[in-house]
Amino acid sequence: MNKGKKRLLLCPALLCSVLLCGVLLLCAGCSKKMAIEPEKTGEEEELTVWTMTGNGNDLNTLPGVLEMEQRTGIKVNYQFVDSSEAATKFSLLIAKGEIPDIVYLSLTGGYPGGMEQAIEDGIFLDTTELIAEYMPNYQDMLRNHEEIRKGVQTDSGKVLIYSISGDDNGPAAEEEWMGLFLRGDWLEALELPLPETLDDWHTVLTCFRDFCGAESPLLLKKNGMFTCGAFVTAFDIQPGFYLEGDTIKYGPSEPGYLAYLKLMADWYQEGLIDANFMTNGFGLSAPAELLLNGVIGAGEISWTFTQDYFDGVYVTAVKNPVQNRGDTPYGEKLKDGIVNSLIGISATCQKPELAAAWLDYQYSREGMELNFYGIEGESFERLADGGYALTETILKAPEGAEEALKRYARGNGIGWYNWKVLEKLSPQLEQLVASKQTWAANDYSRCLPHTIDFEGSSDDASYQIVNALSALVTEKTIGYIIGREGFETYDSFQELLKEYGLEQALRWYQTQYDCYQSR
């Protein structure tokens, strides 16, 4: 791409930004109360809400949910699916045309072509005017946070509804919750310091193999890379599309990718990487049984598992490696940020104003308390400094604090998603939070903003190109690491990327990013 050539982009979002800001300024005195008073209609109000949940309880019976019904005057009938089935069940909803009033789109894969297409196809409503009139709490968040304002607005100027991540005090991005780990007890026994450089890591993994009996010292993800970008970012690139200044780059097409593959291939031949990594079916975190059985010594893990286990086993979080001591460690940011998952109001909803008002209550402090802390005096107490503390009933429950709180509070992401609550549920809180802070020390400035809806683009051809590129990169990455593909074919691989449409994908991402910046 010619970095010296500047392009003029006429984004509809830019033309709408002044209007949006004007609407938001009208909400300076937003109240936590609902914009509609259902009890004044003289009839029972009901809404159906479709959501995925890992709660394990019937959401319709939880004390927090029932108390919200009392306060709002709206009976909510929750239809909930397990997160593992969300995508399939959502597709069935669309196929049958039976769309509930409110749909939480997390882990559904979204609508083909994105929300703009879903609105055009009559699946969901354009919520721009509903937000302006019936959602003052939500608008207050938009007005005070540029990332939220830009993230919830489409390129055509529509304003959408998203769940908003926050802590006890309001919108706030969660610190990185997943990253690189190693067996801290092994490191201590070997009297080795935390590895910083690639050479340090080679030493540690070799010792794990030779002295600790690890069959697979490093558990690599099945696509040959880590979600957090570990190891590949040491070569001044990211695993996929990323920013260099304001220019979009693609890691596998940059010179550093060859160096990464050669390193991984060497380690694979030395027995430092799991021999069957390409068939591993685990998700975000390395399986605990492999960790506890001494099969693996390092890999990628969620912060909730960076804890002390039995028999002296403990896990230590570590920053991504660098080539030279003192270099900046770079990471690949997970898709969280402040703007989280999309929420749609069905085009068949009989009372969209009521749905919008109920959704807005989820962004109020009252709504957050009921959704994430439950009932004051039973599951939580307010503190003098404005914070919250879980009660002894929750903290000392035989089944554990997390399960006990699930009996009181809904806890999923509709509205103000309070991730801070999760940090209060573990007896090893200090150690777990320290893991998130360790990973937060990686530099994420090369990552694209997660509020850009690349995957929801109506440009199906470009989306298909990106998918094809990803599949090709996975196939070749595995091939080079395990030796199935010789490095003499690497130039041909780079030509294949171009044949698959790399330049078109780069232009598409650049246009999306430039338009986002213009909002």
C-alpha cells in the first residue's frame, strides 16, 4: 500500500456526527428512572428477552430479576440458551421468523451482513430514534465516552444498542483477562527467573522437558498461534490485521512471519511444542488436567485459572516474549474493550418504546446492582466509599461464592456489564488480579479498535476473502511448523496470499478503519 498517498473518504457517519452530538447534549440531566412508566398504562406489560447464559439457573426465578420486575412494572419472560448453542439457536430463530422482543447477540455470530443488513431485511429495528427518546442512561454513557459513541454508531449514522463493560463506578474496559502462563512451581524449583526474551523461553522450555518431565512443554493453539499474540509479536508483527501508525498491515504477509515460523519449527523438532497441537480441541484456556498432570508447562490461560492448585502446583502469568531484553512486549487484545456485545429490538416487537425503556434501565446503577449483585442486605452491601461488598452468605456458601451469587443475580451482559464483580468471587483474588495486570503490561497499540464491525460488513465478497486468507494461513502455518511444508515454498505461499485477495482485504480494512476514525 502506498503510504504517501492520501485518500478522501466521504463517510455518512461523519455527516451524522454533529446531529448525534446534539442529541446527546440534550441528555445532560439524564435520570436513572425509566423513560416510560408502565404502571400508568393500566395493563400488565410484558417483554420477551432471548439471551445466552452460563448461570445454570432459571433466570425468571432469580431474586434480582423478580425485584427488577417490581421496580419497573415490566414482566420479562427470559428465553435462554447455553452459550455453546447460541449460534445455532439464533439461526433457527431467523429461519422461523419468530424473533423475541429483545435479542442479546453475544456468541451468535451475528446476522449475515451485520446489523445494517438485519435492519434492511426487517429483522431488527433501527434504534436511533428509540435511543434518543427512551434511553437517557445509555445516551449519558455515549456522551461521556468517545469510544462508546464511535463504537455504537454505524457508518451510515445509525445508533445501535450494545452492552457496555464497566466496573462498580461506570464504563471501563476490563484489563486483559487471558494471556501467557507457565508452571511457576517448576520455575521456582529450577531456580530460573521469569523468561523475558525468546532465548529465555527456549531455556525454560528445555528445562521443563529435561528436568520436569513435560511431554509438551509449550501447548500451542491448533492454528499455530496464540490468541494473545505471544511469540509472533516478538517479530514486530501481529497475528492478523493490525495497525502500523494509521496504515493497516497483515502479519502473515510481513517479513517477521517467516522468522516466527522458523522458530516454531525449530522448537517443534526439539520436542518443546506439543506434537499434536494441530488437533487440540480446547478453547480459550489450556486444559487443567494437562497442567496438573505435568504434561504441559506453558501455554495460554484465562485469569481465573492463574491460581494455586493442590500439591504445590501453581500458575504464573507472564508478559509476551521479546527478541532483546528491554524491548517492548506487544500483545493481541481480546475483543472486549468498553463496547461489548450487540443487542437488537425485533422488528415484530409490539411495544418497541417499552423495550427501549427497559433496556435503558439495564444501564442504570439500580439495574446493574440487581443484575450483578442481586439483593441488598442478602447478597451484597453498599460501602461508604460507594463500592460494593458481597455478604458472608455469598462468600462462605458451601458451593462457592460464584455459584451462590448466581442464585440471586442474572449476571450476563445485557446493559452495564460489571466485570469487577468477578474479581470478588475468588479466595485468591489478589493473585488473580495480578495476572490481569501482568498481561495489561503488554503494548496493545498496534491492535485495531474492537468496535469496528469488520465481520458485520455488508461487503460479503471482502468478508469471504478474509475468511479464505485465514484458512490458508492456518493450513500453511501448521505445515511449516510440523515440517509438512518446506520453507523453499514460502515465496509461493506469499504469492498465494495475493491470489486470494490480500490487497483487496487490506483496502477494505483500511476503508473501515478510516471511516471509524471519521465518526
